[in-house]
Amino acid sequence: MEALLARYRNVTILTVVILAQVLLLGYQVRGDKDVRLVRLWAVAAITPVARVLHGAHDLAAGFWNNYIGLRGAREESAELRRERDRLKLENQAMRQALGSAERLAAFTAYQQAIMSTTLLAEVIGAGANPNSRVVFVDQGSGAGVRAGMAVITPEGIAGKVQAVFPGASLVLLISDMYSAVGVILENSRSHGVLKGTGLNEARIDYVPNDEKVAVGEKVYTAGTDRVFPKGLLVGTVHATEAGRDFQQITVYPGVRLNRLEEVLIVTDGRHQDLPGDLPRPQAPEALLPRPPAGGGRDVLSVVPAEQGSGAAESYTPQTDADRLKRRYQELGDAQKHRFGEGAPGSKPPDFNQGWSPPARRSAPGAGESPRPAPKP
Amino acid sequence: MTMQASVPQLLEADLSRLRPRVAVAVVIVALLLQAYIPSVLSYAHLIDLPLLITIYLALLRRNPVVGLTVGAAIGLAQDSLSNGLVGLYGTTKTAVGYFCSSLTTVVDVNSLPLRVVLVWCFYMVHHVCFWAVERGLLARPAVLVWPRTLLLALANAAVALVIYKLLDRFREST
């Protein structure tokens, strides 16, 4: 037996060891249990060394990242700073382009919304006089701009063209002290004159004290100055104060006059309604029937020649001109002449042929003289 | 050596070419690296360092008992540090350790290239055993992808070439 064991010793040990581990596996699988003790020993033996290893790794990684890895960090930082500055400029340019595109879209929509024909222009400069409020735009006489044309924006009117040059125009803003615009208040419908103050605000003159003007009320162009079409927004009332004869009304323009970039020059102005305007009178749809023919004392029941004999309606001359017209038509028909035909200089019909004064309804009384015969 | 000899005695006797404390240190470092490196290098888990060390230590001496003992110890330790069943790697590495040591009785394994070829072979044996235990004993849906296993065996053999060259520096002639 001992010899047998010695002969198969290795295989026996292998079998025992493997069988023991298979039993261990079976124990875990069947009982759904864990051999915690074995794991505990292994973890307890390994963890301290792992902690040291982890610390060494952190140390090495920190040394690498904080010292060796930072080689060239200064150059990289400078490069990144340059990149950041370049991106900032690029971002700013793109924002400006986006803002410009949005403004142009608003201008285009406004151009289509209003009745007047306008020309888009870009503000290219301001006047040299600090006391005046003028700007230069990039459209001039070559584009059809003429002095006196209104300059507007979707936010409100801006000014009027004061001088025109071949490639540019000088625009007098409504905030200039020499600017005057006929305006109308939205609610009270009071007319006044908007005058510039030299600042970014304006005032309205000639509004009587008894007119009720509210702060925040909108101001529109009245069209009375024959520069700005009626119905364009000017601004809103900022403050009102009773004056000696007229109110002192301060208006904030709707457009920011110190930040104008694009404007519309009104090349063909058309007046339009103010908000709240009553609709235009319509043609009457319900009409009474015509009065009966022949019932009157001064009625000539004659069918007009152009209507033909089959026309149902009678023609009733009402005035001397009507009667004269009818007479001429009868003369033309008798002489087979059609008015409106024939070359210039051709012979006209004889308007005196067979003419006799129309029969009078009653004999002329005292003090009445017979009507003289008309002379063609 | 008799059956009554203890495992430390076996280790002392059969790993005489590598000092026992060096052998133990190598095993611990291998287990540590196996548990630690994959957290730093994602593909490191494809290298089975405990298996490479098992093969190396088993090939050192011509004693299958020592080989299976080393394999069982390393395998169980590897199981303990994983979240799997304890005994999976132990079983397979026990078999690998045994057959490695048995092979040394018929083949001279001092040649480094031959040991690398043996690593490739035993890596395949290890994976086939592992697959068989999972599939046969535990009835798990394990899949053995041959092309992948062959490539991994090659990669492990290449790593073994470096590791064995390094470990040979610690060997002492008896």
C-alpha cells in the first residue's frame, strides 16, 4: 500500500488538491456562500503593500505632473493666451455680424410693412460740430436721395436729409436744435411741433394747456411738415408740464439717436393711418331706389342715346349742363355725328340747327327775362 | 521528500534556486500588479501575471508537488482578490503548476525561448481548463474565443520573455 501511494503520490496530491478546490467551489455555489475568511487573509496581506504602491504611484505621478510634465507649460500658456485673444476677437466679430444681420432683417421687415418706399443706408460718420446733431449716411444723389427726404428706422423717425452729395448725405437728426417735425399725440390727437434740444431728447411745442397728455403716450408724425409721412412713430412722452400758453412736453425719441448704424431714407413717402384711426368711409351699400320717372315737374323722360331704346331706365336731366348735353346728343344723332370721332379740324355738327328754346313750364312773370339761347 | 513534508518545507526544498522570500515577494508583487495595473492601464488585465509567475516557479524545479502547491497558492490568492468564486483560478493554476513541473522531468527548460514557448502552451492550457471548469462544473455560459485566446497567449509569452529575463537575475546556483 505504501509503495502504491509512493508510486502515485504526485497524482494523488494533485487529485486531492483539485478535489478540495472543486468541493470549495461546490460549497460556494450550492450554498450561495462566500469564503470570507480566505478573502480576508488575502486582502489583509495585500492591502498594506497596495497602499504603499498606491502612495508611490501618487508620488511619482505628482512629481511627473507638477514638475516634469510642466516643461513647456509657460510656452503653452502663452500660446493658449494668444489663442484665447484670437477667439475673443473672432467671437466679437461674429457677434457684430449676427447683430448686424438681425438689424438688417428688422429693417427689411419694416420696409415691407410700411407704405412708403425707402432706401437702406448705413451711417458712416457724424458731424464735426459738437453742438449739432447730424450724421452722414452712405447713400447720396447717385442713389436718388434728395434734400428734405425723411430718414427713419423701425424704432422711429431719425431725421431728414439736409444736404446731398454724390456718395453720401448729411442727415439732420430730430434731436438737433434746428430740427422741427409736425407730430400728433396718439390719444389726445393734439397736434404739435417736435423740436430738438441738442440732447438725446426733444420737446413738443404748441400743445394747449387744456389738452390732456399722459406720460408714456406715443407720439406719431402728423404729416403736416410735408417731410415725414403721417403715422410714423416718433417716441413717447416722458414728462409734461403746464406752461404759460402751451404745455412743455418732453419726448424720448423711439430710436437711440446716438447709436444709429442703419437708417431708411424715405424716397417716396405715403401717409398711413395712426393706430386707433377710424376706418376710411366706405361706399354706401344700402341705397334707396331711384325716384319714379315722370312724376316730377321738371322731368324729361328721355332714354339716353347711348343706352338704346331698350333701356329700362330713364334719363332725367337735373341741371342746365345735363340739358345742354342732352341737346347736343340729339343734334349729333340728327346729323349722324358721333362725338369723340373724327380727326382734329374736321367739321363739327351744327349746334344751332333746328334749335328752339325749351318750352317753359309757366309764362314768365314780371321781372323775369327769357333765358338767352346758349351759344356753343 | 516524503508525503509528511509541509508546504514551506517543499518550497524551501524545491525553490532553492530562488530564495523563498524572493519567491514570496515575487508572488505578492505579481498579485499586486495584477490587481493594480489594470486601474492605470486598461489593457493590462489581458496579461495574467500570476500565471506567468506560476509557470516560472514551477519550471524551476522538477517536483510536481511543489508546482501544484505553488499553482494552488497563487490561484487561490488570485481568487481571493477577485470577486469570483474561490477555487476557479486555484483549480486551473494547480493543474498548470503540476504539468509544468512534470514537464521538467523530460525537457530541459533552462532555455529561455523554450520557456516562452511553454508559456504560450500553458496559457492555452490554463484558459481551456478555466473554460472547462466554468462550463462543466459551474454550468456558466463561458465562451472560448480561439483567435483571441491565441493572440493573448502570444502577448503573455512576449511579456514572459521580459519578466523571466528579469527574474533570472535573482536566481542562485545550487
